[in-house]
Amino acid sequence: EVSSSPTFQPVLERIAAEIENTPGRGRPADYIPALAARDPRRFGMAVAEPDGTVYGVGDWRQPFSAQSITKVFTLALVLAGQGDPLWEHVGREPSGNAFNSLVQLEYENGIPRNPFINAGALVVTDRLQAQTGDAVGALLGFLRAESGNTHLAINKDIAASESAHGDRNAALGHFMAAYGNIVNPVPVLLDQYFHQCSIEASCADLALATGFLARHGIRADGTRLLTRSQAKQINAIMLTCGTYDAAGEFAYRVGLPGKSGVGGGIIAVVPGRCTLCVWSPGLDERGNSVAGVAALERFTTLTGLSVF
Ligand code: GLN
């Protein structure tokens, strides 16, 4: 146990050294060339405390493709702006299917299972677009404010690549629109979604930006974004749905609310204590970073910090 340590730095150094010696890193996402080129040996990890103190190791300041990690922040912005009516349009149950699956939508009348699979994230971004007129602008503004990094931006090449290879997401959008569950024109929604996925941020940026979930809904500037209950609810959905059809395994191994993206990043929350972000581009077959999950598992084991 090292949880009595005054800083998280020693535990991060230890985990990085262990990961360095671990063979088998999985494979980078290959659905777009820009992500397939990433080196699976890259590894970074950051821990942020609720007061904004941040510790890191390895490539923790290297921007990477945030991808589905952004789905946590769009959900927070929509819950803050619209509250519970969102749940008439998207469910809160784990899907047990792949993140880009279409199969459950027809049985469930175009209502996606949860906000973190692609179908559900499209519904949330659609609502954020209706709420703000500029979903990605609102998201970027939030991430910049919370991380303190005003340079945080979209990678235009990745956005173009997402769009060029976006048939599946387009199918999800159109299918839900056929059930009346999308309010914006589908091409407008897809453009927002592809740009959202293409935001680049570092482990330090994303650990800091997740801080409101450790602070029970309070933003970095001390103002309230979410009620305490809403922050709890998002943490709960991250635990049950944040790593797709591997959420059970993630809860078993790591024991924290977490959200992964196919760029190889994972954010995680220890409510009241700290937030984490780990990045390593090699994925398992369910789209979660192999070294990322291993590092988070070591973190909760070594520190004893978990929600259980
Ligand atoms: N851009 C990816 C997609 O929509 C994001 C998926 C993910 O990170 N799981 O397919």
C-alpha cells in the first residue's frame, strides 16, 4: 500500500516501470489510417487531485485522439442543460454489444441502450447541438476551461478520416432519425460527432477536465455544473457502460468508473479523491487500451483507491 504517500508520483513511476516490462500491447485502431500509425509502446498516465494538482509519467503531456472519452463531457453538458428529459431518448443499461453495434436499436424503437455506445452518443450530441447551436464549440470550450489548456483543438485530418469512413455511424444516425429520435439533420449531427471524436488532448488535460466528477459536480472555477446526484449518475453509467462490452471485466479488474476511447485513452474517477487518464494506443478486441486497463488495475491495487 502506498496510499499514505503525500503524492501520487511514486506510484505512477512504479506502474510505468511495470508497464514498460509488459509484453503484448494490443493493436492500434485501424478503422482510419491516422490512428493505425500510432506506436503501441507509447504510454502516459496522469492523476489530478480535486484542487488541480496533477502528477504524470511517460507521455502524459502528449496530445492523443480523445475519441469516445468525449462522450462523458457531452453527456455532462446535456444533463446540465436539459436534465432528466434526456432519458426519454437514451437508456442507461449496458449493451453487451460492440460500441458501434446496430442490433438492439430496432427492438428498442430507436432508443439506444446507453449514452456511451455510438448510437447513444449520437443522441447526446444531437441534443447538445439543439441546446447550443454548436455542440463541438461548447465541448471544446468546456474542455479548455477545465484543463486550463487553451490550445486544445480538433485534429482536422482525423475528422476528415472519420467522415470518409463514417458509414456505420451514418447508418446509426439515419436509423434513429427514422424513429424520430434525432432532431437535427443527420449530416449536421454526423459532422458534429466526427469533429467531437477528433479532439486531441493529453492525459494531463483529460485528467483535469474530468475533475468535476471527483468534485461531485463542481467545475474547476468552483461553480456548479451538475447536482451531486447527476455527478453520481454519470459515474454510475461510466462504471456500467464506459468500456462497452468489457464493462464487467473493467469493474472487476479496476473497480472505478471509467471511459475509454479507440485512440487508446481511458479516463477514470475516484469520487472525492482524484481523477486519472492513461494513454497507450494498443487496443484489445473490444476497443479498450490494453496497457491502459493494466495500469489502472495496478493503480487501484497499489493504492487501495476504488469505489469498492
Ligand atoms: N470515432 C469512433 C467511432 O465513432 C469512436 C469510437 C470509440 O472511441 N469507441 O467509431
